[in-house]
Amino acid sequence: MYLEVTNLKKSYGTGEGRQEVLKGVSMGMEQGSTASIIGSSGCGKSTLLNCIGALEVIDGGDIQIDGKSLAGLGKRARGEFRRNHIGYIFQFFNLLPDLTVRDNIRVSERLTDHPMEYGALLDQLGLAGIEKKYPNQLSGGQQQRVAIARALVKNPRLLLCDEPTGALDSATAKDTLMLLEKINAAYGTTILMVTHNQVIPQMMRRNFVMKDGLIIEDRVNEHPVPAADLEGL
């Protein structure tokens, strides 16, 4: 198992204000697979993703990625692990507004010792020719492609996506999903996506359903639908 989460617990606050968000989550994924985490707002989806992405300190249980345990890692060790192993795509792109497309990507490239080849990545993502533009000169779809390039240039084995189509129109959302599908096929990148969209899970090989801080269903999708054929995004 490439990603293995065991009895994961996470709370915020102290005393009477303490809120238990993850109440003993367990799940796993094989290398090169795709999966979604779905569930109603506030069920713990993004918190789970942030814990897996080493952005949060876990309170109990364990997360193992490629045999490496995240439990007990300090801030510096979590940051190093994140830089070397994980790519992250956010809903609202989080591009640096004062940097060009090229420099937004290069910032991430410098964080790793084994980056993808920059020119090939631009070609793969359809970004060649706009490297000198700034984020405010790009469409939403182009900004999301830059965000994907920034995550991928580190050559991560695990790509975490937090509502990556939430700020996009349906046509651009489908283009983005087709691109992620292409990345998974081309590079064998493991993709785990948080989404509230009920259509996207159809393209994933596995779907984890969350409710009240727990995974209540683990659905294996025997016949994933190609992203190009998704309807109702």
C-alpha cells in the first residue's frame, strides 16, 4: 500500500471549545491509483487531505506514504517531506500575483532535487507561449493549469487536489479533469481529490465517503468513466 492512513485523529481548540474533526479515519491507496474523498461540508474532507499533505500535525494514529511515517515529524521534517514527495492543487489557485507564469512554476521547481523537465511540462499542460504573462492576465482555466504545473514540476509521486474544479465553469472543469487523467496515465502519479461534485467520483478508481469525521464507505469503481465522457459537471 503506497498511502496508508490508520486510525487518524485530529482536533482543534482546547477545553470546552475543543472540536474533534477526524475521529479515527483509516484508508489506503495503491501507487498510481486515483481516488476521491466525498461528503457534506464540514465532515473533515479537507482536514484529512491537509494531514496527508503534511500541512497539519496529527493528534493520533498514523499516516504512511511510501513506507514513511508522518506521525511525530516536526515542522521542518514535515516541510522537507512535503517538498520531496507531495504536490498540492488548491481550489483558488494560490498563484503569486507579482510573478509570471514561468516564475510561479520555477519557485516550486527549486524546491526539489529531481524536477520534471520544464519545457516538456509546459507542452504537456498547454502553457507554452504564455510563460511571460501574469496571473491576472490569464483565464481561470489557464490559472488552474499553472497551479497544476507548479505542483507537478516537483515530480511528486502523490498529487493532492482540494476542490480543483470548484472555481471553474463546467467546460473548463472537464478540461482540468482530462488533464489530471492524462497526468495519471503518463506519469503514474497517485491522485487523491477532495470534491463536493457528485459527478467527478465516476472517473476515480476508488471513492471514500466521509461523514462526521469518519470514512463510512470505501467504494471501488470497477469501470471508471473517462473524464471526457462525464456529464453534469
